Amino acid sequence: MLVCGQPPFQEANDSETLIMIMDCRYTVPVHISEECRDLISRMLQRDPGKRASLEEIESHVWLQGVDPSPASRSAVPLTSYKSLSQEEHDIIIQAMTLGGLFLNHWIWA
């Protein structure tokens, strides 16, 4: 999505999108470079054993010359082990729903 402005899997309805995701069938716009296409194809593999590792992604030719992720320079982990109270959880879900980020039936709380 960040590369070409659209998600790789976007069908007419959720069922068709899920089928495309599970079958790992996607399209890449013609203006995307071969190097970028290669990286996308290495990441979007159905078989986890065939997917590119984080190290392979970071060292891919398409990403050469790009500053490393700010996360790699941070001592703070990307995930939090803090448990949310039910009230905090409800506030977050409400904000996501009202903001149009997710529909209620997509959220498994």
C-alpha cells in the first residue's frame, strides 16, 4: 500500500479478498520497478518457509540507501506488554470504529 497507493488484495467483498489473500494472488501496477516487484513477491509468499526474513528484506537491493527503520535505533520495543484495562480497550475500539479504521465485525476483542 505504501509503494503504490493501494492494497495488494482488494476485491469486491471481504470473501473474495480473503480468497485472494489465502491464494496469495495479487497484482502489482506496471509502473512498479522490477526490484520492488521482487521484494513484494518475496514477502507475499503463502508458505512461511519461503517468505523473506526481516534480514533479507532489510538487505534487499530495493531498500539499499534507505535509512534503517527508526525502530532499529530505539531501545523501546515495538510491542507493549502492558495490559489494557477494559475501559482503555473500549475507548480504543470506539475510536477505531468511529474513525472508520475498522468495522465492528472485523474486531475480535
